[in-house]
Amino acid sequence: MQKTELSRDAVIIRTSVIGILANVLLSAFKATVGLLAHSIAMTLDAVNNLSDAISSIVTIAGTKLAGRMPDKKHPLGHGRIEYLGTMVVAAIVLYAGITALVESIKKIVQPQPANHTWVTLAVLAAAIAVKLVLGTYYKRVGKAVNSGSLIASGTDALYDAILSGSVLVSTLIYLWTGVSLEAYVGVLISAFILKAGFGMMRETVNELLGRRVDPEFLEEIRQVICEEPAVHGAYDLILHSYGPERYIGSVHVEVDDTMTADEIDLMERRIADRVYQQKGVLLAGIGIYSHNTTDDAVGALREAVTRIVLRHEGVLQIHGFYADVEKKTIGFDVILDYSLPDRHAVFAQIQKDVQAAYPDYTIHMTMDIDF
């Protein structure tokens, strides 16, 4: 696992260095031509490229810090620093967008004649080509190594290609008609930059808050767990992210009530090892649900209660069923759809219906979370 992380870090850093070099060169060319031509749109485009270079530097710093070994204060590593790095990148992009908007509005209020040449067009055409290649490269590598910072930088680079294209069009219009749209194109560029910045910030905040894990990935882990012959089902699978591709989780598995402690212990070790080897997820805890196999009355009770529960709208799952006929208790978990107008009312109705069907029993119900 350590070798994989080191390889991932090396790929992110190498890709970011390429981006820094490309953006610094583009920024220098655009700034020089923009200042000589008195082109506010091209000058702002140069500033945008410079902010991209700074973003890549932040990505490298975040990756290096996130790759630090666990220590006493941070026993689960420093992987979440990558999210903070992406947030800094988003802040830089937002700052660039606000600055560009202010300067563009100033040029609308106090216009300054542009002095475009065909050299301007050549620089813009080259910039568009470079940004298209760089953006595609960033996104491809970012998806391959699951780097939010690289994917965000790739998206930003493709936006830059579109924005440089708008500057190119405005330059052609000026050369052909003498009508200057520079300041207005600057406002358009600002809007795109701000949109990209807000989008990056929103994605990062979602990660820090605890975004829902990809359902397909969760299902793949459940399938790996259920490959164990003794397991009847896997429930309550919870994954905590400590950085990209760094998950620690827990799960409940349902097994026969006749299994011994030794058998359960060996089974849990096999499951944890298999999940880690195949999915890179560390299962820190595996809880047990007991599936009754020795009392036919409990089996019939389970089926009857399941039918009562599932006939209610919005019920996604019932699991963890356990009944004690002698003590007259029934317990189970219910997962309700978040789209229900009032989940608590549905939950209360389910409990009321089960209690009505079995008035002599004490009903212990839990509204479980739909992970």
C-alpha cells in the first residue's frame, strides 16, 4: 500500500510540474502581448494562467504533506490535507475571477483602445492548443490516480481553452470591424473563472463534510464480503475517508446463530484480509447479526414481520432481525428512503403496525442510515 501511495504521489507531482512550466510560459507570452496590445482580455487570460501555475504548486505541496507517514497525533495519516489543498486552489481561482471582473468593469467604464496584430492571434491559437492538451492530460491522470486537485486543474484548463477562444474571436472581430469587445469578453472570462472556483470549493466542502461514497464501490465491497460462505448478508457498511483512496470502515454481517466464537473470529479475519487486498479498504470493525436456524417459530416470525414492514412505502431494507420468544422481544433495523416527506412518521407507523400484530411482544426498532 505504501508503494502504491508513493507511486501516486510521484505521478501527481510530475503532472503538476508539467502544468507549472506550461502555464508560466503561457502567462509570460500572453502578458507581454496583452500589455503591448493594450488588451485587457488577454492580460486577464495571462493572470488566469499564472493562477493555474500557483494552483499546481499548491497541489504539489498538498500532495507532499498528505503523503507524510502517520504519527502519534495523526495515527490515520495526513491524507485529508489534499482536500485542504484543493480548497486553497479554489480560493486562488475565485480571487483571480473577482480581480478579472473588477478590471473588466473598469475597462467598460473607461475604455482604452486596443492595438492587436496577427502576432496576437498566433499567441492565442497556440495557447488554446496547449490548454486543450494540458486539460485533457490533467483529467486523464487525475482520474487514474483519483486526485481531486488534478481533475479540478484539468477542468480549469479546458475552461481556459474556451476562454482563450473567446478572446481570439473578439480579436478577429476587432481586426475585421474595428469594434472592440475586449472588456465584455473580460467579464465573460471572469464569470467562467468564478463558476469554476465555486464548483471546486463546493466539491471540496462536500468531501470534508462527508460525502456519500460511490454506491457501486460500496456494492463491490459487499459482494467481496458475501463471498464468505457463512455470511448471509452484509449491512451497515460505513466508510470513513482519510484522503483519496484511504478508507477505514465497519460493517455488520449476518451469520447462523450456531457459529462458535472461534469460527466467527476466523471468518472476520478472512473477510478483513480479502476486502483489504481486493479493495484497499481497512475494515476496523465487523459486527455480527445472528440469523436464527434452530427455532422454526422465530423463522416464521421473521418472515411475517418482514412482510409487514415491506408493505410500507419508502422502506428500502429490513435487517438485523432477532427475536426472543421466551422473553417476548423483537428487534430489527429499518432503512427508509430519504425522499419520504416524513420518514419519522413512516417509522412510527411501522412500529405501530408490528406492535398491533404482536401485542404481547416488546418491539425494538432502529431507523438505520441509508449509506
